[in-house]
Amino acid sequence: MPKWDLSLPPDFTVPRHIGIIPDGNRRWARARGLPTLEGHRRGFDAAVEVSQAAFDLGVHTVSVWCFSTENWNRSSEEVAYLMRLYELFLKKQLKNAKDKKIRIVHCGRKDRLPKSLANALSKVENDTKLFDQHLLNICLDYGGRDEIARAVQKIISAKIDSSKITPELIDSFVDTANQPHPHPDLIIRTSGEQRLSGFLSWQNAYSEFYFEKDHFPDFNPAKLINTIIDFNHRSRRFGK
């Protein structure tokens, strides 16, 4: 793995929360005459490298969309491979998370995941719940509309009067509840696609977007630096 220069000008602002939509693994593989699954493996490696680079730069929270609620429509072979890959990632990441005080949070549903993967997610969440130096949101079986629907179900179950429902209350029922920086400052999508497809729909009201033309396996810390430089050229007024 190459050693990347992660230096930024001293007056640059580092986003507190970066969201990543890692698109293009399959297209990357097809363009090279490789099996689709190899594209996912290379994308997995890129996610690990880029997330760690973000933390090294001082980003507090990174949210990575690993598997959407619509991805179940892919072939059973591809889905099974991805589930095994995520479980392997969690087992490897747990030691790194403990060493570097990274809290890991699962955003999405657990009820449709293989039991061993759901258990692995619960374990890493429990084992890292007291860490506050960095936070990694793993968005797995996640969809923005599904998240909002689940939040509404929780509010109804809690029997909260409709007059008490505010944006702040909803914040406390979505998957990023009680996080210090739940709303992404910057969302990156790779592979030239210029849509969010429901990624952090509730949280992204004032996010800046960066659409990278290269497929995700080619996204690296140097490209991450470019996105942060671009982010620093934006004027964020938050409606003011």
C-alpha cells in the first residue's frame, strides 16, 4: 500500500463528517476483464484505505454505504459474496477500531442480514461504543426512505404526541441518533453518477456533494485530498 501525502494547507477546514457512496466496483471489474466479485474486493480495500486516511486527516465521522435496501435484487451469488466480505471486514476492523478508538455504528436493518453478520455487527458496536475519537457508520441494508419509515414507526411506538414532533426529535430516532456530527458536511459519490439514491436522506439537507468520475476501486487518499480542497472552495451559508 503506497504512502500518501496527507498534508493540507493549515488554514483549510476538514469536514467533520464525510459520507461515501462507493459506486462502480462492477464497472471497474468489467473494464478490466475481471470477475465482478474482484471489483467488490478491490472496492473493499479502497474503503478501508480511504476511511483511515479521512480519520488521519482529522475527520471525525465517516459514513460508508456498503449495501442498499435495493441491492437484494442482485444475484444470490453476488449478495452471498458481499455478506461474507462484510463479515470479514468487521472481524479485521475490530482490532484497528480498538487500537485507534474508532466507534463503529451500523446504520440500516439487521433483520434481513445473515445471522452471523448481524451478530458481528452487534459485537463491534458493543465493543466500540465507548470510543469517541472517531466514528465509522457502516450503512448496510440501508436506504434513506427506509430509515425515515423506521424512525416514524419508533415515534409511533413511543406514543409521542404529534405536537411534540420536531426536526430535533426526528434526529433522535434516525440511525445516527446521539452522534456528535450526524449531518454530513461532504458526500462523495464515485463512478460519475450524479445522484444520491437515498443516502442519508434525512441528514443531508445542507451537505456539499462531490461527484468523482473514477470508479471506486480507483478512489484513493490523494483523490480524497482533492475533494477536501474542493470543499474548502464552497461557500456554506445554511440558508442565511
